[in-house]
Amino acid sequence: MSADALPAAALADLRAAIGPAHVLTGDVLAGSDGDAWLLDRRRRYVGRAAAVLRPASTAEVAAVLRIASAHRLPVVPQGGNTGLVGGSTPDESGHELLLSLRRLDTVRAVDAANLTMTLEAGCILQTAQQAARDAGLLLPLSLAAEGSCTVGGNLASNAGGVQVLRYGNARELCLGLEVVTPSGEVWDGLRGLRKDNTGYDLRDLYIGSEGTLGVITAAVLRLHPPPRGVATALAGCDSAEAALALLHRALAGSGGALTAFEVMNAASIALVARHLPPAVPSGLLDPSTSASPWTVLLETSDASDAALARDTLEAVLAEALDDGLTRDVRVAQSLSQSQAFWRLRESIPLAQAADGLNIKHDIALPVSRIPAFIAQADAAVQALVPGARPIDFGHWGDGNLHYNVMAPAGVSPADFLARWETPINTRIYDLLHPFGGSISAEHGIGRLKRDELAARHDPVALGLMRRVKRVLDPLGIMNPGRVLGSIG
Amino acid sequence: MSADALPAAALADLRAAIGPAHVLTGDVLAGSDGDAWLLDRRRRYVGRAAAVLRPASTAEVAAVLRIASAHRLPVVPQGGNTGLVGGSTPDESGHELLLSLRRLDTVRAVDAANLTMTLEAGCILQTAQQAARDAGLLLPLSLAAEGSCTVGGNLASNAGGVQVLRYGNARELCLGLEVVTPSGEVWDGLRGLRKDNTGYDLRDLYIGSEGTLGVITAAVLRLHPPPRGVATALAGCDSAEAALALLHRALAGSGGALTAFEVMNAASIALVARHLPPAVPSGLLDPSTSASPWTVLLETSDASDAALARDTLEAVLAEALDDGLTRDVRVAQSLSQSQAFWRLRESIPLAQAADGLNIKHDIALPVSRIPAFIAQADAAVQALVPGARPIDFGHWGDGNLHYNVMAPAGVSPADFLARWETPINTRIYDLLHPFGGSISAEHGIGRLKRDELAARHDPVALGLMRRVKRVLDPLGIMNPGRVLGSIG
């Protein structure tokens, strides 16, 4: 679109470095093909690019960054472009180079005896999961976008997902990185070591930095033996406090075996019932159970024994029933029933999308404070907008809530958003502070929450981050304006 | 000793900031009291200090660092002074300020429902473990020095220990930090969140930085429900390959339940038998078993059931016996037998000390490469010094070997060290490189391995570390010369 924003010399250098066919400019970027690169997943940001660059190797990425540095051209790294905070699409200026990592998609090695795999940043997460499975192992990173997100993007944003409780975030699953610096140096940190105390932890500095410090081109990921047995259950709870008590019961009773603890409020399930009725397990909304204000999806797994995972889960739930923590339990009796339980959970965002726009929050709290926070948040939302509907679900085991707010019945979602998004965000983020909570649990900062971060984060921490940014990206060419604002 | 190295104005400021009784200079530092601060654990470094400073609070630490910055005085932070690489004792110049964190020893809070505790850096690890236990929870960080090391030192050095396989290093056990910067700012990052994607990961930058970027004054640590059952076993293996196969069998058969997998070569056990015979479990050196070249200590734990941990371990070992991975198994039948198995493992360093000086290595490898590395290392050592005795033990589950080399029988350990320490170190570190290994798995760099790091580490990574050091400690006053050399 804006090849004229590119100096001719830079364009020539880029074409020479990675091949003219992989430097896309002008008309090529128009239309729906361009959308894949220029429009963010939530359709909040539509950008333009001076060029889309598609290098095929680490050396080509390094060449691109040397050219960008020489010409002081801003670079936006992009994997699957599935981020939710506007971190991976170019801005509207038309001056930014979009650096797609998608052609770096080789699984370089699986070392089954080290329980690791080495792969390039552009690998689709699902492809990586399959490569692990082919070696008889489990790559436990799992999230809704896994069919199109890339491992590099997962690491750049420290992705979470549905198995964090047991296996950790993307950060905990990464042992080594290969990174290209803004000046085009290549750091080869592709070590598959569980322990390595040799200087500063650069790996964790790049993980979660959202492409603002350099470009992750490859990684060593930690794999796990696959569980032989998995058990899934739904449990209804009368209060958030009861759901929290159930979490602790499940943790204490199953140790590392608890893989997931997802909580959904009644409004979430009602929304699925309205828009995607087949996704609600039969009987869940029977009169006897429909009154459960909270529904918990629990999953346990066991390495050695298919039956043991279910025994463990049933024992935990039986005790919880006796003690009144839950009053309605159903343990999946088959794989298809287990999948049906998960479909309910995964249908919530789809049902929300079908219902129209809503005000989203991806927040984290100390697990112990979740019930108190929800009570205050619900009251605050009602005080602002009587009848607004909190669609409250999330990874309680990790303290991560997706506390989304929908318009009151009969109010246009668009009008609701236009009028209330900022006041409700402000109120929710204000509430988080005394609870020691976070405005971004797993989605990151990008452009969407940059100003909130600047306004709300510890000022000393922000100062340290700005210093790190300045020294690792002195020209300020890496994904500028994302995460941190102008760093002067 | 060297109060004269301190400008009078600085001394007066320090006394005013933390009280004259806590600014120790001159004769107070002589003799054995001084040794506790000035002599490192391995007795390789004896330093002098311009003063020993004992602040009692984060605010006092900040005041000390503001004064040190104003006068450009170097500062050496110290916890329990149990480090093994000379990172926490002052150098011989007499110009350095020793900043003891020991008076910051409050457990500020245990949040049982969030599975976290917040505590100050000077807390002794064992005290922290006990505080967790008092709340019915487990702080799984555990290492030989736990009776005298501090939590702040554990974090500054990213300590490992004997339960890393299941619970991770100190890094993985830390959710939040409070840090004082060299200029005396306080970053309050004491958040107890499992997910928090709000900008760069400063926490992991300070963890493992060995006091060279700032001073950790407090932390939020992750706790776990305590296991209800623990089972321990010893298994004899005929080869390193068989021990590795046993590791994978145990991981696959017990999942997250495998807490420890420690391997000892026959020379390690013979050394314990010689110097600390009661520490060798009875029967272990019977003729029928004494030929096992490798002895493995395995431990499993189970959250829900005391018997299950043993069932799991016995099932794994029974299968391993059938398949010839091990030929000699003993499962502890009581807590005291389990403790006896651990005593054997923990007696190896003591037996080494009793035997005299030796050449120590704290190295890490991809787990899959351990047998090949050991074969090459043994051959290389024999080629250099026929008859030298590798005392080879370590946390194989984490790829961490303590590959120590003792003098051939009849050779004076001191002479052996003087002649062979450098050539053997060089040979071992040279060998590590093609295996993708690390010269420091868990002890860190400090002064001992600083030059090796500079010579052997990825040059791009070293350049990035130096830049981070320069921007976070622009005056170069934080533990100068440790980890990185002069950063100019």
C-alpha cells in the first residue's frame, strides 16, 4: 500500500536479502489477503504497512533487521496474528514493516529422551502439538487459537490457556530461545537445559516482551509424558466461596494431577444455551440444577493408570458433596462426554460473539481474593449500569478471570460499548488495585492496554522497563508504541 | 578493618541511616565473627570490607544504596553467605560495603487460600519452610544449606536443590519480588499472581542476577499442598544408559509424582563407606549388589493417599526389574529407612570434604546426553591423570551433574589440585560445549566462574547482559566483578 513510505534503497536491500517475491507492497496488500496481516483478531485495529516481509530463515530475519536499523524503519513482528491486544498489526501510518515469521516453520528436532523439542517461531501451535504427539509426548500449551497461532507469538505474549494450572504458561514451557536483536545480531540460546545459572535470564526477558525488544526466531520447548488417563467433571456450586473451597479441596486431594479448574457463572451458561444450545450438556439446565450460580469444570489426569484419574476426581467430588461445597456433580463417563463438557466452556466466547459486542477483561487476582473481587465488581457494575450482565468465566486455578460485561437486555451492544466501555474498564481496574490484581493475566498489553499500564503500573517498574527497552532497542524500531509508549 | 576506605561523610550518613550499632567497621570485623561475613563457604575467598551494614528494613536498604550511589561505593549484598562461587563475600580491596540482609527476616504473610507466602529476603530458608508447614503447606525449596542460607540469597542465585524435578528451581517458586535499585528506588512487585502479563519480566531478571543489578528485599513464594504419602527407593543400575532409561520409565509411570531422581556412581558410595560408614544403608554393599556401577535414589509423592506413592513407585520398579533396567531394588519400608537413603546421598559431599580437596563441577546437560558425556569425561580425565577418581553424582532428573574429580590414590589432594584443577576444568568445559551443556547448573557464576563465562558463553548473550548491567546499574556499584567482569 505504502511502498512510497519505504526509501528506494531500503526496498532494494530488502528484496536482495529475502527475495523480491517475499517483499510484499502496494496492491498485493489490498483486499482480504491483506486483512490476514493488517487487521487484528478482534477487528479493533486496521493498519497499513510499508511492506510485508516474509523471510524464510533466521539469517534472513537478521538481514531484515540490519536493513531496518540502517534505515531506522519500525518493525512489527507477526506470527499467526491472533493476539487480542493489537500487538501484532501495523499502525495506520503506513510506515511500519510487517515482519511475518510464518515461513520459519520447521520443527528442527524432537529429543524424546530429553523431553524437549526445538522448533522455529512460525510453527503453528497445533503442528507443534502434533509433532510432540508423534514422538509419544505431550506439548501441553493449549488455547483456543491453536489452529492458527504460532509458537513464536505464544512466547512473545507468554500465552496461557487451559492447562496452566498443571504445566504453567508458555514461559514455564520454554527452556531456550534463539533471538535476533534489532541490530541483526543472533543470540543462540537454544539450550535444552532444566538448570542453567549462567548470567542474566535473557530468555524470560524476551518471553512476554511482545516483539518490542527483538524477534524470537526459534525455541526449545519442554515436553511431558502424556497422561494415560484423563477425567472430567462438572460441579455446581452455590457461591463463589464454595467454588474456591472446591478448588482447594481438589488441589489438596489430587496434587499435581489437577489439570484444569474452570469456573462459569450462570449467565455464561445461559448465554451458551441461547446461542449454541447443542453445546449445553443435556440435563445441565434441568430444573433441579439450573439454579447453580456457578458451574465448575474440573479435570484430572494420571500418568500411570487410566482409571486412577477418575478415581481421584470422584473421591474429591464425593468428599466435596458430603461437605456441601457442591450439590450437583457429573463425572464424564466417556471421552465424548468429556469433550461435551469442554465444548460448554469453549462455547462461551462464541456465544458472546453471537450476542454482540461486550466489554472484556482479562484479569488476574490472588486466588484467595476472587470471591470478594467478584462481589465488589458485580455491585460496581450494577451501580453504573443497572441490568448489565457480567459474563464471568475463567481459569480460577490460575486466578485468571475473563470478567466480561454485556449490555442490559434490550440495550444495543454498540451503544452500550460506546457509552460504558471506558467507565466500566476504569471501575474494574480501580477495583483490582487493592486486591493486588493485574489488568492483563494472559493477553498482554499491546496497544490496547498500553495507556492503562502507563497509568496504573508501579512507576519504578515502568522506569526499569523503559530503561531495558532503551538499551536493547536503542533506535526504538521494534514494535514501537506497543507495551510501553514513547520512551524518548 | 578499613573504615579509612570510607569517606567520613559516607560513614556518618550510613550511621544516621541505619543506626551506628549496625555499621560495623574496624576491630569488630576481625576474628571469627568477621569470618561469618568475609570468608566464603568453600574458604576460597577471604575478603575485607569497608564496613558491614545491617539495615533492618527495605527503607533502610534504600537509604544505604542512595548513600552508596552518592559516594560511588561498591556494595556486596549478602544473605547467609553460603554461596559456592564467591558471589557474596567482599574482595580483598577493603573498599566494598558488605550489605547484610539478615535483619530483614520477617515472614510478612501466609495466604493459605492463595498458596503463597510473602517474606523478607533475610529469612532463613528453614524458617520459611517451617512457616509454610505451620499453615499446613509445603515450601518445596530444599537444599543442603537450608539451615543457614536465606531466601533472598536463594532467589539471587536461583537455587536448585533436591526437589527441582517436581517443583522447579527458586525461579519457578517465586511469584513476586520487592527490589531496591542501586539508586535507592524501591520496586514493589510483591504480587501473588500465577498469571501477569504486564510488561517485561523484571522478576526473572533479578532472580539469578547474584546481586549485581539490585537488592532483593522481599518476595512472594508459591506454596503447595503437602503430599500425604512419600515413597523412597534405591535401585542399582549396570550402566548410565540403564539409569537414564529408568528415569524415563519413572517419569512416564508416575507423571508429576516423581519428586527426586538422584544418581550416584560406585566411587561416590565407596567414599561414603570409607569416611561415614553409618551413612551407607545396611546391605547396600553386600557382595551381591556392591558391583552396581550406578545407584539411583528415587522418590515419589502423592497428594491424596499415603499408600499410593509407594504403589506407584513399586509398580515402576517392578516393570524396570522385568525389563532389566535395574537389577537390585529396595523400597524404604519406613520413614527412618527413607531418611537413611537420603543420608547416603547427602553424605557424599561430606565424605568428599573428609577425603580432602577435589575438583568440583556443577554442570548441566540435556538429560539425553548424560551417559555419552560421562563416558567422554571419564576417558578424558583418565587420559590427563591416570587413576584420578570421578565422584559423579547429581540430580539427573534435572540434567544436573556434580562431576567432581579426586586425586589418584596416594597422591596429595593439594598437589593434585594445584597441578590439575585448571587443565581438568578446561577439558570438562570444552567437552560440555558440543553437548549443549552449561558450566553452572545451580551454583551460579560469582567470581569463581566469571572468566569462564566471559570466555565460553555466547558472545551475543554476553553483550546483551553487559548492556542490561550498564543500564540498571549505571555507576557499577552492585557486586562489581561478579558474574560479569568490568563492563566499562
